[in-house]
Amino acid sequence: MQEKIMTLGSLFDGIGGFPFAGILNGITPVWASEIETFPIAVTKIRFPDMLHVGDITKLNGEDLPPVTIITGGSPCQDLSVAGQRAGLSGERSGLFMEQIRIIKEMRCADEQNGRAALAVRPRYMVWENVPGAFSSGEPYGEDFRVVLEETARIADGGVSVPRPPGGVWKPAGAILGEQFSVAWRVLDAQYWGVPQRRRRIFLVADFGGHSAGQILFEQDSVFGYTEAGENARQSVAAAARSCIESAGGIGEFPARRTSQDDKRFASSESPADLYGGDGSSRDLDAEICGEK
């Protein structure tokens, strides 16, 4: 069973950036979670049909209206290089785990209601945060490893994500499991029509297939869904393809369980296949964003 129209639930909604992007791409925002009064007032005007569900820490995913996509830019203060760097153990950035919890609860409720395989919702997750996540945690970069692992475990609780070769995360990469995929990429707002430099990680997860990398790097639409918003998607996809081509592409890693006792991802021929880039020493993000 596949939805004819994609729907969206927005966590850490702010002034509705993800719902606005969704509407531009033919996706219907159904509900949002936010606690600040002014942003809520803004989104009630912009999206009058969108339900406001309140504080993320008080939500039960089983009670939320099912949606195809969950989006969220969890608080960045504890991950940012400008902060105290408490990381995912910090009070604010640690709220990322609430996003994971809610998605698990929603998918569990859908399965209990008789949906299975590709029909289980949410099928997709989008996470946005500061590049400081790549270096946050002990050892260096541990927090981003946890983000990848916790995201992957929504689809398969038995997998583990190892640390990157050399301990440094590439600014773009993708992981393929047997039935899921996760991809991430650093984008800079100044190259997407915004008059300021603002570099952010965008992570896409497909809990029922291998489309995460295609969504983030290649495709101008998600397979099987509405054509609404086609012009907007094509212009964004063209910019993404241009960035990828100038950066030399991205590797993919076919994840698998090697045994019941060792459930880490199998080693690829090239470490770049898992962690992104083309295996050279070039800085992929610098080539994408024009920075050195």
C-alpha cells in the first residue's frame, strides 16, 4: 500500500521551514511540534490546516497522525563549535533521541494496525544540523556515528556503524542496508538563493528501500508519488546534480550483517565507499561550497 500523496510531520518546527519546502514539492504538512510562542503564531498563519502537537518530550508516536516523512532539525547548541560541546549528551542536542523515539513508536503503531514492509509509516526521515556534529563527541566525531547508527536502527535494530577511517567524517556519504538507506550531505545556503553563508548537514533516511542517496543527490522526485511541485523539484535537483558533478561524485556502501555475533557493517574495498567522496584527499565540501 503506497500513499498517493506524501505527508509530513515536522519536529523542532521553528517557523515551518520543512513544511514550506514540502508544499513547494507537493507534500502536505499534517502536523508540527514546537514550543516557542512566536514561531507557532507564524506557522498558524502560514499553514492554517497544520495541527500543532506541542512539546516533543511529551509526545507519544502511537498517538500522532501517521505521515510519510518526519523532518527535524534538533537543537544544535551542544553540537556547534561555538558552544560548550556537550554533544548528544547535552540537554538540548540530546533531543535528537526524542526524534528517533517518536519515529520508532509511529512505525510500531502502523505495524500493529496491519501495515507492513514499504507501507509502514513514516517511510522517510530528514534531519538537519550544524557541521559541528562531525567533530562532536568523544572520541572525535562519535556523536555523528551515533546519529547514523540510531537512524539505521529504526529499520534494523541489529546493525552497527563503525567509526570512519582515520576518525574523520566526510561531508557527504551514504550507507546501504539490506532494506534501508541513509545518506548525508553538507550544503551551504549561499548557493541555494540565500544571501548568507550557512553550512548545514542534511541527512535523509529511507527505512524501506535504497532511495536515500537518490533523493539527496540525484532524483527530482520520489518514486511513485505526486507530480505536484515538479518545477520546484527540477530546479533544486539541477543544483544538486551540479554540486555532485563538480565534487567528483559520492560512494555507496552495501551494508550487511556478517554474523549473529558480529553485526557491524562489512568492510568495503575503499573506505570512501562508506564515508563519501572519491577516495582522494580532496575536501569534498570545499569543492561543493567554494571554501578552502
